Amino acid sequence: MTRPLLRPPRKNPVVRTRLPTLPPAGRSRVALGLTAAAARDRFELQVCRDCGTVQYPPREACRACLSQRLDWRPQDGTGELVSETTLWHSHELFYRERMPWRLGLVRLDCGPVVVAHLHGDCAAAPSRVRVRAALDRAGQATLIALPEKDTPNMADDRQLREMTCDPKFRKVLITDAKTALGQAMVEAIAAAGADIVWAGYAEPWKKAPGFDRLKALPQVAPLPLDLTDSRAVKDAAGEIGGRVDILINTADYHRNYGIAARNGLDAARAEMDMNYFGLLRLAQEFAPALRGRGADGQSSAVAWVNLLSIFALSNFPPHGTYSASKAAALSLAQCLRAELSAAGVRVINVFPGPIDDEWSQLVPPPKIAPARLASDIVEALRGAAEDIYPGDIAQEWLARWRDNPKTLERELAAASH
């Protein structure tokens, strides 16, 4: 049984921080299909459209009939652990620093035999396990075998924690804790066992309902932070930047209407200043510190979370300029992901549908509740995803966008008339 994770000792400031190392990251283009599924927290394998063979590892053609008509389809991952070994030596620096490392061969019920990292609570072979796809520190798909049933302290497994961004005992910055979502996020992260939660707030003269309640939580430390003010962001980074393990950017400026229904640029400029330039200011000040702490022991810097919107995928004309600001933020977040990948810091983009707040008052249900959205973000940190789409609207929108982006664009335009 996995032992409960202990609070890490206070870091010795004299000891040099180790440089990040990553597992092997080379993948063929076809193998990136496994990574694309893992990024959405799904375990998918190639299935031949002609003969139905499920195959692993990924190939250009079916191993049984040589057909090239291969689809990626979800698998439940159940199977039997047929053999195992413990790695005590490796030429890969990442694994050399983390020995011993447990590996096993699993025969999946769907057919293929796969090599998987073994959770510490998996019984010795032969035994039943369930395999899931995860993203490793290099941002590539890897397979991990878990016990058939959940066990106590399961998330504290040493090998599993290397592939997740679990908030437990980590220090978390939430950039805007005055909104309903921000407050729900602070409470969810504190309940997940975070060591410190910095609750950012701007415009202190505006008293947000419920913000004072957060101060009573033992882990919470209010932090003045205005993402539209470069000096404020720089000051915050100077104060806590070297200690943040997870940064969750909940700051959001949302106004209705598109182009023709507005006069001037004030609202659009404010949306860009918060949603795009605010993210840019954060990245310039906080990203270098996170990148330098990718190997800082048990509680290394591990994740950056961006609150985007499903409107970033295809413009929603009734919220046109807001959609444009989120599309710009998405592009910037992809750049940030590339720059932080060398340190093993995962960038998680969140694409919710309409949130049940004052700016979506006139949007009919279903809308996602702030507490539900906060819970989904915590689950993403504990899991493997780097892109999540919370809520029914986001899931439907994503499916339509993946099917045909141009059709979705036309449908949204027609619906706005």
C-alpha cells in the first residue's frame, strides 16, 4: 500500500537547484496520435477499419492486413500484468535520478501487449490492472498501469506523481481570487492539500463578496496582483516567483457584443489588456522562475493553468471581441507551452463553455458552475490532460469543431442573427 506523502522539508537556500532532466521525447509522427489522446486524458489505440485489429505500438499500416485505414479509438485499458521488472540502472539521466523504477508487460483485453510503468500498489504478476495514457515530463504519451481498484493514498505513489501535477503540498498562485470562479478555485486547491495558496486581488477598494472568507483558510495568503499593471506583476514575481509550483491564471475580462454593436475600442482594448497582455506580463515575469525549478525536489514547479474559453476555437459573434482576445491568448499559451516544456512544466489550457456568472446572465442553460469548473481544473492537475473542455456546451462545441470548423463557423454566424 502506498505510504502517505509527507510534507517536504524546507529547502536549504544554499544548495544549488538541480537542472531539469526529461525522459526520452522522440516520437514518430504516427505515434503522436497517442500523445494527442493523452493530452485530453484519453487512452486510444489504432484500430483497423478493415479487419478490426487493435494494435500497439502505432504503425503506418495494420500489422494483420496491411491496410492503411487506421482510426484512433478509445480503449478501457483493462488487462493482465504478465511480467514485471525493476529498473536499477539506466543511461537516461531522467531515470538514473529516480531509481528504482518499476516496469511491466500488460496484455490488454483488447489484444495488444504493452510496456507500462507500474504503480506501486499493483500486485505481482500475474494480476489484473488497468492501463491509462499519461503525459510524462517531456509532454509525450506514456502508459502507466494502475491497480484494478483504487487504493488508499493512491495519488501519492512516487512514480505516478512524476506524471501528474497534484497540488498536494505544493505552492499555488491563483491570479484573481475575487471572482466567483477565483474563490471556488482557492477553496478547491486548498482542499486538495496545497501548502500555500496565494490569492491574487486587484482594486482593493472594491469589496468582493466572499473574499474575506478566503482569508480564514489556513493556507491562504492574499497577494496584491493586477495583471494590467506591469509593475504590479513584476513586484509579485519578485516576492514569490521563486516559490510558485503551480500558477493558475483565472484573471478574465468579459464584455458582451461584437463589432458593430460597440462604439470605440475601450471595451476591446480592456479585454486584450487583461486576457492577452495580462498573460504575456505573467509569462515574462513568472515563467523563467518556473522553468528554473523543474527539478526542485518533491515539490518542483510543475504546472501553469490558463483560463481560456471555448470561444477561442471559433468566434462567437455575440461575444466577438472577447472571443478574439481568448483566441490570441490561446496562441500565446501554445508558445508558453513550448518554452516551458524543456523544464517539464505542463501548460494546461482550460476551455469552458459559458460560466454561470454575471456576464453570461442572458445565456440560457446549460452553464457551468464555478465550483464545478474549479473541481475539473483540480482533476486535470491530478490527471494527465493538458487541454480540458469542461461543461456540456464546451464538449458539444469541441465535437462540432473537430468534425468541421467551417461548418461550426457558419452555424455560429447564423445563430447570432
